[in-house]
Amino acid sequence: MIDQMTCEETFRRLDDFLDHELSASECLLVQEHLEICTICAAEFKFEAGIWSEVRAKLQRTTVPPSLREKVTRLLRDTNCSDSTEK
Ligand SMILES: [Zn+2]
């Protein structure tokens, strides 16, 4: 049996998961955890909402890829500092 991910591990991977930067196996682990854990699923929904909002905005206003990258990095940095507190 494959190791189940803890909430902490899942939280740490949520950004990469949303950004499709996880390996297939990690992706699966996150997905599995989201299915059994309502806390992480709620957090995922919340983050996914922000992401789709930002993505939609970026798509409406044609921004240069460099700026898009900057925003993406900024978002991730913010999320990282948030997830350190318990
Ligand atoms: Zn969880």
C-alpha cells in the first residue's frame, strides 16, 4: 500500500498541484487525500478559486509572460508563508 499523505504534506503540495507541477504519483496522492479529507478539500477549493480568478483576469488582460510568471511566483510565496503557521 502506498503511503497516505498527511494534511501537512498535502497543504505543502497544493500550489504545485494547482500549477500542475507535481509528478503523476504525487498528483495522485494529493487527489486521494483531498477525497478523504474535508479540511484539505476545503482549502483546495479555496485556493483553486483564487487561482482560477487570477487566471481568468490574466487571460482577459493580455499580459506579457514575464509578468504572468511574476504574479504566479508572488502567489506562491504568499501561500508558502501562510502555510507555515498552524
Ligand atoms: Zn488533510
